[in-house]
Amino acid sequence: MSDAMPTLSDTDALRMDIYQLLASLLRQAPDGELLAWLASLDNEQDGSRIAECWAALSLAAAQSDVDGLKRAHFRHLVGVIQGDVVPYASWYRNGELMEAALVALRQDLRALGFERCEHTRDPEDHLAAVCEVMAMLIAAQNGEQFTFFQRHLAPWASRCWDDLANVDTAFYAALGQLGSAFMESEQARLSDQAAYRPVRIVEPASYDAGAARKATP
């Protein structure tokens, strides 16, 4: 089998970049370069929810500073014991960390050929890590995207994003709104694709839960 990655459509390239961007912003506060890029986005307003969410995130980025967002990120998503939002599948689906949802995810990651990097501290069911896996499945044009999304994002991710949308920092509230809108878009897109497209399995690259990169337009 060739090591060359499939050529992505513009739509899939954008989906991949959005998953990577969401993962990056969940893992850590944006640096100055990413914050400036977000603030400079030229958002085409087509009346959709997701377009409004991009505009809100861009505006919040323009009104934020790096140091303030570092403090906000720690307060909302990390915390001394836990943050305002606990972005793990096990927490939302089982009420505790390191529970059944994580076990099921690990089984599916092994079946897909992903291996967790030793340097990664967070369990695999962190929302950022699951978004990174989706990005890699898109990059590989893996036909298991719909099944993976339905099993490991659809049951809980929107609730997590909605909780983030309720925090008191404009940037992270806007991020939560964008994440929720994107989950809604992905649910509709993948459901439509699953209804009429044949499944094509492509072996993905090895899994690195900390490998999110900055998205580019």
C-alpha cells in the first residue's frame, strides 16, 4: 500500500483543519500568532449558525490577549482539581473519569491501528484527542469516520461544547458555541454520506493524541 495520503476535497481539508483547530484550542490557550490569525478571519456571513459562531470567535479573539486567555484556559478547562468544564467522554457519559467510555474508545483506536504516544498525559477520551483522531481519519479518507463520530463524539461532545459556551470568558464561550455548531454540521454531513456512500477503509497513520497543529484557512 502506498504511503501517500489521499488528496482531500476542499470540504474535507476544511473539516480536518477545524477539528485540529478545536483540538489545539482545547489543549492550550492560543499564542499570539494564532490569536492574531483568528482575529483577522474574513467571515462570510451566509446566515448559518456556524458562520455566526466563526464571527463571534474572531471578534472575541480581537478583544482578547494571550496572558488573559492562558489564565482563562486554566480556569475553564484544567483547574487545580478540575476546571469549569471537564472535557472527557467518561465524565459526560459515565459520571466519572477513566470509565467505560474510555475503555470502548481505546478498543476502537486499537482496531483502527492507532497507538497512543507515551509522552501524552491526557487519557484518550479528552475531547481534544478525539477531535485529533477525527482529523486523521479525514486525512486518510477513512470510511469509518461516521461510525467513529457516532460512537465517540455524538453521544456527548455537543453537551461539553455547550457547557463551555456558558463560561464567563467571551473567547472560550465563543469557542464552545463554534464547537457545538460544528458538531451539528458534522452529524448532518456524516449521516448523509453514510446513507448513500460505500464504505472504504484506509489504514490511518499512527495515533498521536498531542499532534494537533494550528489550522490554516
